[in-house]
Amino acid sequence: MRHIRDIHQQKKSEGKPAFSFEFFPPKTEKGEENLFASVLPELQAMAPDYCSVTYGAGGSTRDTTLDMVERIQRDVGLVCMSHLTCVQATQDEIAQVLQEAQRRQICNILALRGDPPGGVGPFEATEGGFAFSKDLVAFIKANHDMSIGVAGFPEGHIACREGKEVDWARLKEKVDAGADFVVTQLFFDNEDFLRFRDHMVKELGMEQTIIPGILPVLSTRQIQRFTELCGATIPSPMMQRLEGLSEDDAAATAFGIDYAINQCEALLKEGVAGLHFYCLNKAHSTLEVAKALASYR
Ligand SMILES: Cc1cc2nc3c(=O)[nH]c(=O)nc-3n(C[C@H](O)[C@H](O)[C@H](O)COP(=O)(O)OP(=O)(O)OC[C@H]3O[C@@H](n4cnc5c(N)ncnc54)[C@H](O)[C@@H]3O)c2cc1C
């Protein structure tokens, strides 16, 4: 399977953005069947450049993540990146996951620290494990020929009390440890992303690809919960619209599609290297947004 760094390189030389889709490992057989029989074929029609599969909180999906990535690559023929976190894992256990990934022809990893189990309180490294994703990046780089992505936070990471510029300086360190590209947390105000990109490129001299993460909103309650967890801001005009739609998920979804199309068009005009869609294992919204952006591809 191809390295994502090569895909980005190729897209850049063609002057085209890379589109990628993110999924999570379904919890049930029915969910998995729906993903492979319906969601993936529908999204495959949009010719994504690659996709990715998340790693459950606390390392809970270790095997299912690898199973899904392997199956997507084998059965769908799409390059797929496995997310990997340091949560509740020793260095030896992480080494085993990486060896298993390599055995399954998985050669793209999104290297993450992860969140504390239960999502609350300060993160504490497992004894014999890694404290920060930077250490995981360096470990992968030293031991495997894999393309490595890392997470970036246009509004700063929620737990970074020292402010976003400190967080961004740490992002530069983790990229310097061996990452090829950055995928960002969701955001709704493009100015946040553009300030972040300017800082990384112009102030810190980062040359690696930065891919904005896009979430087409599906429901008011869900986006309120997501943004509380990750610290992203919902701009007040957007919040007012969503509050007006509160229980009407169909209307919130339609609004989310329009919002994402406008947001993505503006980002593409700013020359972003690609768009990474948080699909939440559903095809409809991402499909509508990707269709509307067809002329940019
Ligand atoms: C695109 C994307 C995909 C994601 N996928 C998953 C997933 O599949 N599974 C999952 O569980 N989570 C996932 N997450 C969430 C992620 O695990 C959390 O945001 C986590 O809290 C931080 O991970 P990180 O890799 O950015 O950590 P790090 O880069 O290690 O940073 C974590 C915190 O530590 C601080 N820090 C870094 N270095 C130092 C240092 N040297 N000294 C002091 N402080 C430091 C940073 O400022 C930050 O506040 C994803 C996030 C994004 C943006």
C-alpha cells in the first residue's frame, strides 16, 4: 500500500487537494456490515485519496482498528491509515501493535497520545509507555518505514494551559520527531485554521503538509458535546442557528452540509493541501459536501 506522504506529494505536484475520510470501528456486526455494504461504497464513488480508522479510547479497539484498516485496504482497495494512541500501553505493547500493522501491510499511522481513560483528569503515562505523541512518533520513525501523521489543534489543545502558541511549538517538535503531515482537530472558523497555518509555516518554519479536519454537523446536541470534549469553538451566529434547530436533526444536518460546503470552498481557495472529513460512519453529509466540491478536484 502507498505511503500517504507520497499521495500528498503527488497531489501537490498536480495542484489538487487530497480528500480523506475518517471512520471509527463499528461496535456491532450490523454496524460493520452497514459500513462495508453501504457507507464505504457510497463514499468510494467520491474517489477519496485515502481514509483512516480511529483507535478507541483506552486502546479499546486495538484489534478491531487493525482489522478494519486491513479489510478496507484489501476489500475496498483504498489506502487506509490506522490511528494509534499511547493510552494504557507499554512501549513493548505498542511495538507489538506496530509489528502486527506492518504484517498486515498497514504502512500509515496517525500517532496520537490519546486521552485519559474516561476522558477526564490529567493524562498519566503508563509505566514503560510514552508520555507524549512526540515519543511515539520518534519510536515509529526509528523502527518502521511508515508514513506518520500527527494531530494539530488550530485553537490549541484543550489541556494546554500555557496557550495555543506553546501547544503549536510542541506540535513543531512532534513533527520534527519524524511526522510527514498534520491532520487538524475540527474547527468552524476558518480564521482559526489560517492563523494556525500561518504560525506553523511562517513563524515556526514547518514544511510538512497540514490537512484541515472537517466535521459536517449532524445534530445540535451532538456538536455541543463534541466541542465541549475537544475545546473547539462554535461561532455564535452558527450556535444561534443550531439552537434554533435544537431537536430537528434533519434540519441541523442540512445546515451542517451547507456550512461545510462554504467552509471547505473558502479553505480550498486558501490553497489547503487537502480536506479530512470526520464522516462518523455515515455517508450522506460527506457525500453531499464532496459532490459540491467536485470542481476543485
Ligand atoms: C485528527 C485527530 C484524530 C484523532 N484520533 C483519535 C483516535 O483515534 N483515538 C483517540 O483516542 N483520540 C484521538 N484523537 C484525540 C487525541 O488523542 C487527543 O486530542 C489527545 O488529548 C491529544 O493527543 P495528541 O496526539 O495531540 O497529544 P500530544 O501531542 O502528546 O499533546 C497532548 C498534550 O500534551 C502537551 N505536550 C506535548 N508535549 C509536551 C511536553 N514536552 N511537555 C509538556 N506538555 C506537552 C500538548 O500541548 C497537549 O496539551 C484525535 C485527534 C485528532 C485531532
